[in-house]
Amino acid sequence: MPEEHGSWLQFLHEIRIGGHYLIPHWVPPSVPLAIFCALVLAVLAFIGTRRMRVVPSGPQTMVEFAVNGLTSFSQSILGDKKGDYFAPFIGTIFLYILCMNLLGLVPGMKSPTADLNTTVALALVVFFATGFYGMRSHGVAGYFKHMVADVLDLPLPGFLAILVKPGMVVFMLILHLISVLVRPLSLAFRLFGNIMGKETVLTMLAGLATVMLVWFGLRVGAFEVLGSSIAPNAPPWMGAFMLLLTAVLLPIAILMGIIQALVFALLAALYILLDTEAPEGEAEHAS
């Protein structure tokens, strides 16, 4: 059983049903937090769509604003047709990661994306989804042929085509496969590193501010926090300064959470575009 999970949902790991823990010990502590974020998004979506009106108001306005904005974002990368089709997938990724990124700013909670297990799972979802969409678009053989289309279309004299082109095809195929296999690693570690760094910095600053407030003794009106008698000559503003610094960094942390969710969704959309786009010759013929 995990010893410490650092969130309000820690009690879920202590619940026993029939002599067994509700959540097995091998389940990462971030899983209940990730499920909590999914439930929050589901509830918000239900509230915003339960009474749909022609002229939106209240929660419906916010839901439509989010849907239209994410659809436009998807269309700007994938085009109008593909953008509409993939908008639910891209939008869900963005909102889900955004919710998990910002959850760590709530006192007593922790960002699930600060756990490598979560970011690897998200990256694998994108990896398998893009591979599936690519194979559905080109066929299984066509998907791998698509990776070496530039080499296959390269004009070479007959004897060079026989001698050189097979080796070039194998070399380019290996390079493309490596680049595809590296995608989930890049997605997972980028998101994990940024969110873990954000939470570590904020936690350290908040803890340091608390220590300084107690140690130096911050006078607030007629009250005095314990500590001024310990260091009566120390500046009383130091603890307040650290607390103010933490408060200033909160908007930056929120912005970072938004940017990281946007980058993850952007890369997912780009990977879909790369795996589903038609070769130049086919695209010109289709147009």
C-alpha cells in the first residue's frame, strides 16, 4: 500500500472491500487524481449541455466557446475537413491535460501530469491513435510506403535505381520508424518535466515563505505570528516578500499549465497530419 499520495484522495487507497484494497497497491497515486479530472470535465460538459438553447447563455456559452475555439485550433493545423473530424480527439486531449496540470494548484491536490506514469499513458494514446489513423488512411502497407514515398519517387537512371534505391528505401524507413517511436518519449518527458518542475518550485517557495513568516515574525494588525521573539532583529517583511513572490508565480504557473496542454495537443495534431497526409502526387490528382 502506498504510504503517501499528497492529495485529498489519499483515503481511497485505504478503503478495503472484502479484505482487499479498493485501489490495489500497484496502481500509481496519480490514477485517482486523473479519474477525478475526467469526472470534473464530464460534469461540466453535462451542466453546459443539459438545456441547450438556440441563443446560448450561462454554462452553455462557455461550452460552445471552448468547442468553437478548439475546432478552429484543429482546423488551423489539419484543414477544415480533417480539423472537424479530429477536433473531438484534439480538444479532449487539451482539456484533459489542462485540468490535470491546474489541479496541482489547488491546496491539498497534486497534478497527475507530474507523474511519469500519467504522461507516458497519454503519450501512448497519441502514439497508437496516430498510427491507427495513418494505417486507416493509407492501409497497412501504404502506411509504411508513405514513409519512403520521397525516395520511391526519386528519379534515378535505371542501373542506379537497381543498385542504390533499395538501400535508400531501407535506410529512410529505419529513420522514419525511429522518429515515430521517439514521439511518445518526447511527449511524455516534456510534459512530465515541465509540470514536475513547476510544482517543485511552487512547493519550495510556499514552504520557504511559511518558514520565514514563523521565523521572522510577521506583524498583522494587533496580532503577531510566533517567531519575532526568536529573531527580534530580523526584518519582518522577509516572510511577506516570499509569500508575495509565491502569489506572483501562481499566474505564471497557470500560464505554464495552459501552454503545456496546448503544446501536447499541437504535437498530437501535427503527428496526425504527418501520418494521414497524402503524398504530393496523390494530393494533386485528388484536387
